[in-house]
Amino acid sequence: MYPTATLLMGSALALVPTIIIAAPAPLMLASEAITASDLSSLDFSQYSVSEKLDGIRAYWNGQQLQSRNGYPISTPPWFTQGWPATPMDGELWIGRGRFAEVSGISRRYEADDPLWHQVQYRVFDLPAHPATFDGRQKTLQQLLAQLDQSWVSIIEQHLLGSQRQFEEYLAQVSAEGGEGLMLQRRNALYQIGRSSDVLKYKQYQDAEAVVTGYMPGSGKYEGMVGALRVENDAGQQFSLGSGLSDAQRREPPPLGSRVTYRYNGLTASKLPRFARFVRIRLD
């Protein structure tokens, strides 16, 4: 249900949706994902490493949770009760492989869904704190200890001294269903916007594309969508067949919507190799 505003039209009152335009939340964003060839040049002693969670980025501005794009996230009153006036940067997360659930609940206007009792707010930074990342982590640990709420916790950071240790941790996270790792430069200050002080590493690459059409299914997918025709930001056109559920094949993402896809490098013709559908972009 959309909030409404009343407009006087002739002698009648009409209800029309209120369009909310938000400013992006003041967040520090990772640079483009690094690749395996980049690892050999990194000084791992300069970074703190954590699991990259597949959740919804959520900014606590001291009064309300906001999405990365600045839109308010409606939560049950108990969820944020007692939270500090200090801005916090983290993710709403339910568990590995449950992005669709947390994405759905974070966008609902009604906040009384019992699924909220499974949602965690995993915090990884303090945007307004003037210290380096290491200093902000110490303050964050103290802050959350005082808050003492089971659904609010810090994302565990690891100090890894070598590429071998990094790869061992990545293998462990991947085996448990995680999607990758984040690297934070330990002596960096919090800076709004994209920063090379924050790196992400995944065993695959992902990108976004716009749905431009559909290809009919065959066999068990007769009468459904066999693949999406998409165009990425580089203007390349290709198909996404793998990754679609039966429900998505029956009711595919609408034309013009943005979707996320994963791939493993590029083909000789510079197209994404083994491209597969991941999700509709809803933010």
C-alpha cells in the first residue's frame, strides 16, 4: 500500500500516490571487485577481512534505518528500540542463501511480519566516528556490548597475514555457502563514496543488466520462459537461462527491470562466461 496525498481536482478530491525521492545514504562503498591476480600484490597485514554477507545494506542514521539509496526501512518498534544516536553501517541479514526473504521483508510497508524475529542487524562500521577502521571497530564492540541485543552484532573481523591464510578462509566461507570476503584497510578513515580502502573478493564476478525480452522454454519448460534476453551496462546483449526458478519462469522479471547476474570471466568475444541469473534488483 502506498502513502497517499489529496489533490483538489475540479470539485472532487482525488487520491494519488506520494512519490518519495530520497538522497543516497552517506556510506563508504567498496571499489570494484578484485580478482585472483590482484591477491599477490596485496599486503594482507594492512587489511582486516570479514565475510561478505548476502543481505540488505542498512544505515542507522541515529533515528531510523535507511536503505543504501536513502529510503526508510519500516521495522517493528522493538527492533530498533534503545539503539544509540550514533550512526551505524551494517546489513539486515537472515542467513546464507536467504537474500530474497530479507529483501522482501525490508521493503514491506507493514512491519509486523513474524519473519522480523529471524532478522539480524550485522554491523561493520561507524560512519561518523573520526578514528581509523581499527579504532572504529574497538568503539563499535563497546557500543554493541552496551546495547546487548541478540539480533544486533558486529561482523567478525580476521587478521590474516598471508595470501595462503586468505585463500584458506575463503575456502571455508565458500564451503559454508558464503559468497565472498571483504577487505578493509585498517588505517583508513571512513569516507563517503567508493573507496580503494574497501575491497571485495568473490570466486565469481557479478554485474547488472536490463531485461529486454524473453526466449520461450522447451521440454519441461514448455509454455514458460526459457531464458531472459538482457543488455548490460556495456551495451552487450546475451541470455540468462540458468538460475531462474520455475516460479520466475512462469512470472519472469518485467521488461525494463534490472537484474543481477553472475559470471566467470569473459569469453573470447568479451561476453560474460557462464552467465546466470541471481535476482531482480529492487533497490
